[in-house]
Amino acid sequence: MSKLLAERGAAIIDADQIARDLQAPGTPVVQQMAERFGDHILDDEGALIRPEVAKIVFSDEQALKDLNGIVHPAMQAEIQRQIDLNADTDRLVVLDFPLLGENPRKGLAAIIVVDVDYATAVERAVGRGMDEDDVRKRITSQISREKRLESATHVIDNGGDLVDLVAQVDQLWPRLIELPPTTASDAGEPDESPTDGTEVEQRTTWVFGYGSLVSPTSMSRTISRVAEPGVDFFEAELSGYGRRWNYGVMHISATLEFDDGSRVDDGVIVALGVVESPGETVNGVVASLTDAELERLDRRERSYDRVDVTHLVTTTAPGVDCVVTYVPRAESIAHYEDARDGGTAGVRRTYWDLVDDAFAALGGAQQERYRSTTPAPDIPLADVVEAVER
């Protein structure tokens, strides 16, 4: 089905292929899966033994939830990257999701369900070499055929042969290319709203930020709103952590230009962050985020871990009961140090403006405190000529 749409000019975002790429030997996703389910899910080369994972998760509901918790955030980041690549084009973007019914997405202009009856689905899967009991377990773990069809705006009957399938796609294509463009900023993101009409209570988590993370401009790109000073954006101090220039953006390759005119084609963008540092106190801000906004921020902060620092924060914000912050992972620090020592790291010049504006929004005293207590970077400032995903 996706191949036929691609032949007609559609850009296909293949969730299965993304999952395979993310689960290649040695990737962070595979490492997390092995920690959760055991090393027996890996072969001698470190490759994932998919049947072993399937045996675990398709007969254990909690195990399946844990697997999704490992894979889905990484998948969403890659899905969003591919959506962004086509944002300024006229191409039809198709999200090929085998389990869209179980994991609905926001902002879709249409939902195409490729339908086949249960017996045929089992027969075809077994014909491709899959174990019949495994196939039946997988189908049982999914939503019903009826519910899947209820979500569809278009249905393709895949019970016939290839000629019949092509004919249906030919009929559907003109309707697809006439769909209005999707403009929602969260298009393609997971839709966790309930299907029974009830409202879900939105919890608030406060995020302690320092550096670009405190900037309303920077934050708004991720959470689709600007945090207002004195409303959901307040001064704060975090004990037991210090400011460090020690993490690089691992998933971005940048062309950097330095003041002496030299360039680096595969540079590392570095910003100021916080790391555990007993006895130190770092000044910053706390901003309130909903669950959905926090998930989007997690996807942005791919080189970091989120940690609970509730009892280490002093803030002017009222009613704060949960505060988290992001700290660089060990591999991210090592990535930075290699780039620093190799002369391929730089601090984005516009970073200063973002941070300065953020603290200025809280008043001159806070801004001056930021300026006077920020350590000088051990790498030069640089203009970012171009930055692309690795």
C-alpha cells in the first residue's frame, strides 16, 4: 500500500523501518531493552532477537507497556524529523503505522485503514514464515477489527489480489491530494485524549531550567506557547548542582564559523547545562508544563536524562510540588569532551541572546546575577552556518 502511494509521489514515513533503525545493534534503544528484558534478547553480535522480545511482550501487558515506553519517545523524535523535512513542500506525507489504532496521532487529515479479515491475516503471516501461535497472540493484543474500521476516513479492502489493490489506490489518490494541508504544530504527535468523551486531568510538572531551556522563545518552539513570567515562569535556585559547559548536541551535525574565519563542517553545538555538584547552587527558573508538553520537551532533550530535584529547589513559584531538571548523559559529556579537545565544538552565538532575554524577563537583578555567575566557556563562540540531523 505505501509503495503504491510512494509511486504516485507521496512521502512515506515508515514506522516499522524507523523501529528497525532505532533497534540496530548498539543503539540506546537496544541497550535499554536489554536492561529491561535481559541480555538473552540479544545475539552474539548484539543484534535484537525479535522473536524473543515478542514472546515476552505479547503475553505480558506490563512488559508491552515498558517496551512502548522505551521505543515510542525515540520513534516520535525521528517521525517528527521526517515530517519537518516535508513541511515546506507540496508532497502528501503518509505516516505508515501498523498500530495506529492503538497509538492514535494528532492532526491527521485522513486515516486510511487497509482491511483484511482475521483468517486471511493469519494465513498470510504464516505464509511469510511466522509462527501461527505468535501471529494469533499479536492480533489478540491489538484493538479489534471493528474499532479500527470505526477510526477510518478511508478503507482499502486488501482481501483480493494486487490488481484490485492498485485499482483502489488509483481511485483514492485524487481524494488524498485534494485534502487541506495540516497546519497544527503537533501534527503526527501521539494523541492520548480519551475516546469515551471524558476529560483527563492535566497534571503540572515544574521544570528547572538554566541556559536556553529557560528562554520563553526556545521553550515555545517545543511546547507551542510562551511561558509568562510571574504566571508559570519564576525565579528559582537549585542546590547541589553547578553550571558547566559540558554537553554537546549529539544528534546534530553543524557547520560552525569562528571569529578568525575558520570553519568546521562537522561541528558540535554546545550549551551551558547543570550537573550534580555538591555544595554549589545554580540560579535559574522553573516553568510549569503539562504532561503533554513535558513529553515534547523530553523528545527535544534527547542527550539528557530527566531527574527529580523537588526537594533541592527554592523558588518564588506558588504551590510547587514536583520539579525536574535535565542533566547530560555520560556519553553526551564524552561527546562534548572529544569535540572540545579536537577543536570541533562551539557555543552558538545567538544562545547568549536567548538566555539573556530569559533572565531579563525576570528583572535586571536576575539578569545581572546570571551574567556575573556564569563560567566562561572553554570553547569559542561560533556562528552556526548550517545544522542538520545526524
